[in-house]
Amino acid sequence: MSVLNDFLAKVVVQIINPLILLLTAGAFAVFVWGAFRLVLNAGDAAKREEGRSAIVWGIVGFVIIFGVYGILNFALHTFGLDSVQKISQ
């Protein structure tokens, strides 16, 4: 069982955590881009709606990402692993 725990810890630290960070950065970029478009195009209703839509999708992305992160931490604690582990070389 120790081999499985070590494997899961390495997968989480080296693959899952960077992937979550990348997706969070993407959702933040979409949110900021939408806010930028909303403010810059305040006079044009169609472009303002596009900006509002991007903001909503950025928030939806945040909710999904943090939900998955919570479920992942719950699953890790179920298997007796810590949520953040360092790989021992």
C-alpha cells in the first residue's frame, strides 16, 4: 500500500497541482479580460454583453476548479494522504 500512496502523492504534486494552478490562471485571465472589455466598451451594448459573459464564464471556471480541488482533497484525506506533499528525492 505504501507504493500506491507514494505514486498517488507524486501524481498529485507533479501533475494535478500544476494543472489546477494553470486552470486557475486561465479562469482569472478570462475574468480580467471580460472586466477589461466591459469597462472599455461601456457605450456598446453588444460588446458590453460579451464582457459580462466572459466575467460569468471566469467565475464559473473558478467555482468548478475550486470544487474539484475540494473533492480532490477529500479523496486524498480518505486515502490518508496529506493535501500538499513534497516528493522526497
